[in-house]
Amino acid sequence: MKYLIDECLSPDLAALARVHGHPDSTHVSWLGLSGQPDHVITRRAVDEGFVLVTHNTADFRALYGREALHLGLVAFNTSARMMTLLLQKQLFLQAMNELGPDEDFNFALEISVDAERRVTIARYDLPGSSPAPAR
């Protein structure tokens, strides 16, 4: 599995993915895509077989909902001021653990952290269904 980390998240996540056995993982900025519209990022991720990791859930959920086939979307839901580098790394490690080593198709994994720092995880087909109840 290879991950494309959106520019709203740290490039450190791409390095973390590489350390954890995903050597083809990269960051939007490393591909020269900083500042590009979300549909351009989506197209690159889908065409090149990346799982996209973002903190911009609503926009990418809509874009991925229009794709017939993709390798996945991982989205973190927190308030912007809560999203520290440490939390990004913790959430990304949790996501990699949830996904495991095998590739899947047309899934979304959302990890949410509320104001009390409770974590909920929802995995669902995209396109195809709405988010499953969080656990």
C-alpha cells in the first residue's frame, strides 16, 4: 500500500509510512502539487494507486464518491487547533493499523477526535454507502 499525504498534513507522515513498510508513500508537496485544487490531488491519487490521507474530509469524500474505482481515502476529523504534529502521527499510525498490509478498494476510513479527545473510527464503502456507526 502506498499513501499520498495531503498538504494539510505534515510531510512527516509520508516518512512515517516509509518507515512502516510503505516505501512508495509521498507527500503532495514532494510531488510539486502544493496549492493544487482538490480534484487534481484526487486524480493523481486515483490514477497512481495511492490511498489519500487528509484532514479535509468533506471535500475529498465528495470527490471520491464520484470515482468508480480507487484504493481508498483516510480522513481525520478534528478541530484545526487540535491537530498537532503528535496527533497527526498518532492518528496515522492508528489508520495504518486499521488498514493492515492488504490493499482494498473503494473504502473510506474516518478517524474522529472530539473535544474530550475521544476517538471514533468509521469504515465504509465509497461510493456506495454512508459512514458506518463509529466505534
